[in-house]
Amino acid sequence: MKDLTKLLGACICAFSLLPLQLVAQSVSPAQIGNRRELFVDNFLLDSMNNVSQKMHHPVNEGTVLNFDKPWEGNFSAYCTIIKDGGLYRMYYRGIREAGKDGNDNEVTCYAESADGIHWVKPSLGLYTIDGTLENNVILAHAAPVTHNFSPFLDTNPNAKPSERYKAVGGTDKSGLIAYISEDGIHWKRKQEKAVFQTGVFDSQNVVFWSEHEGQYVCYFRTYTDGGFTAYKGFRSVSRTVSKDFVNWSAPEAMTFGDTPLEHLYTQQTSPYYRAPHIYLAIGARFMPNRQVVHGEQAAKLNVNPNYYKDCSDAVLMSSRGGNTYDRTFMESFVRPGIGLENWVSRSNYPVLNVVETSPTEISIYLNESYAQPSAHIKRYSLRIDGFASLSADYDGGEVITKPFIFNGNELEINYSTSAAGSVRVEILDEKRQPIPGYSFLETQEIIGNEIARIVSWREHKSVGELAGRPIRLKFYLKDADLYSFKFN
């Protein structure tokens, strides 16, 4: 009897030492509703056999905008693209020669497009620049805001029409100053006093309304060892939140899991428009003193002498709220291109926001050839949801998700296979047992390449009878990629 008591005590003790997330998982399956789930993190992944999480690299589609106006130039940067209905808007800093951050020569420029591919710079007549009103400047003589002016389209259902667009900009001395606009062209200060001051801010600081969290979220520049306000350690990111865009919470430093610290010059965090509970951060990874270009080569490129002794690329991170970034992928998301002009300091910096440019394509933009007369914006494309996938080779493999509860009547997947490949989907109960009617023997083999395919089984197309109860999905992949899934 004593031995049995000891054994039971040991079991209870061992159970108490289980990671909290495992205990919680057995009690509370994830509630995903009808959200679209991507594979940029392992939030829903339980086990994989001969399947890997694969990051996909955007395709270079060429230059879409040159910084070739006298008020733009070599040091134009900190770009944002906003898709507002059928109109794409681009905002960026214009300045030809480098100077002190926040100097009065910096202006905010504007371009627009009907398709995200072909861009024009409208003559707005708002400010006299270099003796002419014929320019695309939307903000001038507003230093230091024009150093890093970063706008967003406010999707808060309670936002005033006169504040449909909002923006922040500023330096460590000024703090973040808030601007508002009804049309995205004509801007004014929301108030004279900075809305937030506890940061370094010497980068692009981004704000958005989070549908997922029900509040405004701001990601801003700090340093790892600087206590939010000192330039010490690695360039990094902190976060603050607000219900009204004016009063902000105490900042929290972002963490990166069990990964090495790297200099993140920008982070460009924003909700992915098809899965707004997932924030994608396509940031600039800066490698100080990692020199590729040397003096004679720099002279031929006509790059500013202070901007060629470092290099940088673009990385992909994600977050589901809170102060944690997921860095499942430490490798470069977009590598610098062929040609030494791509290997100078502060080049390959991602533009804020991912936008849809066709029914099957999303676009990402990069600021390239920095500190050179050829400075420009380049467009890169991916299939919709195509940041990462569950990928299996010809021999095939399986993935089982963690338990979750969904709402809806049908299961939609975004996938691709080879001609010889396939995807099959089995539905399991919480204990990994096949649910009758949705077992492997009753699955329909899926072959093809589609953004939205409805999964069916021999006797079932609807999964509505399983809604509201804990289930798992088991994906059987053969020479195939699965990019996302969603219940409708």
C-alpha cells in the first residue's frame, strides 16, 4: 500500500512539473473560430513526420519608383504603402543629402497607384519646394516628424471620419508626435504635445489599430541595453498600446524567444490583412561593420562615403500580440541582389505593409541602393499567404495539429502539389483518433495549385457537425506545400 501511495505521489509530482502550456492545452484547446491560420509560427503544430516548415522567398519584380526628384534623392527612406479600396498610396521621406536626424530639409513625399505596380507622383501644390509648387510633397517644415513620418489607415470602427488616417513621427528629443488626416493627403497635428516619449525612435516607428486586441498598438525603436531611452546594445523594438491613440501604456521590450540578438533597424510590424490576428514583421536586419564594398568600388557606385561599410537584408518575424516576436525563420527572407549597389549600408529596407496586387498575388516592397543616386523602391511578389508552408517531398509526410475548436461548415486550404503529389486531410478527435466519416480511408485526394480549395470526404463536404468541439487536423502531404487553412 505504501508503495502504491509513493507511486501515486510521484505521478502527481511529475504531472505538476509539466510545462504549463501542455497542461493548459489538455484543458483548453485553441479557439480559432473561422480565422485563417498561416504557418509562420508553430502555434497550432503538434507533430511533424517528414514535413518541414519552409519559408518562401519573394520574387523580384523590378523597380517601381525612383527617388529622382530634387526634393527626394539618395536618402529617401522609411516608406509605407497603404491600400485604400482600389487606390494604393505610398509615403516616404525625401532628402537628397544626409544630415542630422529631424532637420528641416526632410519632407514627406507621396505617390499613388491603381494596381500597386505602376506608380505616379501627383503634383499636389501644397508646399513650395525648390521654388515650385509642382511637387508631390504632403508635409514640409514639420521637423522632426518628417524624418520618419509613418501613417496608417485607421480601421477602428469608432474612428472619426476626420481622423481616418493617422500617423506618428519624431525623434528621441521630440517624442512621437501624432498627425491626423481625412483623405491621406492633407495632414495636421492632433495635438501640440507628443503622445509618447519613452523611446529612442531613430527609425520608422509604426502604429495600427488591432482588431485582434481591440486597441492601438505601437512598435518603436529602442536598444536592448538602453532602458528604452539610451543608445546601448542592439537596435531593437519595444511596444506600447492605447485605446485612444493619445494615452499610451508603459512600454514593454519585445522578446525573440531562444534566438540570438541581431540589430533590427526596422521591424515594419502590421496585421496581415487575411489573418489580422497575426502580425507580420518584415524588418531590416542590419549588420554593422560587415563590409562587402570597399573604397574604390564605393567611388564607382557614387555611394556616400559614410554608407558602405555595413550591409543588411530583410527578415521575417511574426507576433500574435503581447511582447513576443516569433523567429521561426532566422534565415534571410529577401537576400541582397546581385551587384555591389545592393551591399551598402541601410539598403534592402522593407516598406511597411503587405498588399494584394492580384487575386493570387501579394506584393512586398524594398528600399534599395540607399545613399546612391540610383536609390529606388523595388517590388517583390509572393502567392497569397505564401510566406511559409508545411512542405513535404516526394516520399510524403504527415502533420498533426494541436487540438482546437472552430466555427463554420467547410474547410478551405491554400496549397500546391506537383503532378505526382497530393494533399489529404483527416480529422481526428482530441486524443488523435480518426473521427468516423473524416478518416484517412474516406479522404478525397487533392491535386493541384489553388488559393482556396474546399476539402471534402467521401460522404461529407460540410464539417459543421464538428464545430464547437475539440478536433485536430492531420495533413498527409506528398510533394506538396500547404500555406494556410481556414474554416468558413
